[in-house]
Amino acid sequence: MANDIDQSQITPQQYEILHGGGAEAAEIAKRRLSRRRFLRRSMLAVWGLSATSSVAGALCMLYPNLSSGTFGSIQPAGKKSDFKAALPHQFQLNQAGVYYIPVARTYIIHLAAHTNFLLSGTVLKEEQQSEWWIKDSDGSYWIALYQRRVHLGCTVPFRNDCNSFKCPCHGSHYNLDGEYLDGPAPRSLDRFQLSFNSDEVVVNTGILNYPSHPVAHPDATTRILAVPSVSCSAA
Ligand code: FES
């Protein structure tokens, strides 16, 4: 029993009693064991809280902050009229077709109703649904692209000179609808849910890539928009 007790905390009187045995020694040992259990449980609780907050911090780095009142929740992005629709070759950042919304960390894409697509019919409709395109009542199309690159997390502006998104970190390249073009990225850009509240555009930055899954590298059967005709340098 003496080995289970923290000897350094024992007063000389207690030491004598313990080594003498008897009921008094048993009572002291019992009290000290209870204190050791309490301390051990307290340390485990502190460790558990620390581990939980570390995991939560890591998740916040990887994914939108689902608990904040700003990014990670529903964000009004502006009036529909703030986002002029454009054909792909007309896109100019914050002027036509593509608009950056800092509070939502999102690019709003607004494609004109008479945009030409590589697919048609049911195939086009299904692919647009799976890539979270929203068709408006005037026939135009909306997409909310998450600004964060899907390779190693760099943030990349839309490049007017490339008519597309090009990441300066390792060169991943995405079409103006977020579809993968080339580079090391494992998939196309991620998307948020976009909806309308009357004439207001709303982005739900707490929901990523629903309703199906992240958009994979497109192929000839799934690519929606033609590859930009301009070349894009690394700079
Ligand atoms: S983080 Fe953008 S290509 Fe690697």
C-alpha cells in the first residue's frame, strides 16, 4: 500500500502512522488515493479539452467556420442588378460576369442566358445541377465559387488576361465556371449554395459542394464550358 502513496507529501507524523499500520493509516491512505484520483481525472479533463480545441482549430483551417456569424453562415452578396451577366469572353473582374465578395470569400459568376455550352439537353441540365449552377428566371446562370484553391489552399484572383482563374502557387488553372483546366489540383473549384431572396443574391458559406460532391476533373462527357482561347502565363 505504501507504494501507492505520494511519499513526498506526507508529514513526518503521517509517515510514522502509515508505517505503523492500523485504522488511522488506512484512513490517511484512502484520503490520499482519493486526491490522486481527483488530480488524475482533472488532468485528463484538461487534456481532453485541449485536444478538442486543437481538432476544432484544424477543422476551421480546412473548412469554412460553420459557427461564426460571418463567413460560414448565410451571406447576402448584393442585388441581382449589381452582377451584370456576361458571355465567357467578356468576363472582367468586378465589372462583367465575375465578382469577388470578400465577406463570403466567394466569386459570384453570372453567365448570360445565350452562353454556348459543350453539352446539351438532359446531359447539360444534369451536369449543371451537379456543379451547382442556378438557372435564373431570365435564363441566365449563377454559380458561387469558393475562393480557396483545392490544391494546397492558396487564394487566387480571377485573371482578366487569362479569362480564367490561375493559382500563382503551383499553377493550377480553372475555367471561369470553376472547372479544372490543368495543373496539380485534384479537382475543380469548390462551390457554395447560391439562392435568391427576392432581388437579392444570397450565398450560404456553410454548405460546400452539396447536393452531390466536389466537382471532379471534367472530361469530354462532363465539361460544360469551352476551354478559354487565350493562353495563360504563370506570372
Ligand atoms: S495551392 Fe494553388 S496550385 Fe497549389
